[in-house]
Amino acid sequence: MVAQTNRMNEQFREAIERPAEMVKEYPLASMLLMFGMGLGVGVIVSQTVCSSLLEMSEPDPSMTEKLRRQVYDALGHVLTPSMLRQVQHYTS
């Protein structure tokens, strides 16, 4: 186990010291590694951009939400605040 770990460490050091040769020796693995890294970075950047855009734009309320607000406003002029809270509690 220790010999295998030492061998892996040696291979890793060699790969770090001579990257051009490693790419020539293992072109498919190198290409897949770069593709995966690019895909990962792209996902992170797109999530960051999309989340900031979603925070900037507030979604339009649906027709049901608009109607609910109108009903609450109308009831707010007729009912007491405690009764209005009870209505909102039962409807939410």
C-alpha cells in the first residue's frame, strides 16, 4: 500500500513537471479533464449570473394573487383588523 502511494506521488510529480509531455502521452484523458473543468466552471458562472438576474427581477403576480389582494383590500375597509387576520390565516 505504501509502495503504491509512493509510486502515485512520483507519477503526480512527473505530471506536474512536464505537462506538455503528459498531454501528448494521454490526449484523450487530457481533453476530457479540460472539458470537465470547463463544464464545471460554466455551471458555476451561469448559476451565479442567473441567481443575480432572478434577484433583480421580481416575478409578476398571478391573476389569483391580484384578486386575493383586491379582496383583502375590500375586506380591510369592512372588517376589524383581528377579523381580517383570521380571514388571512384561514386562506393562506
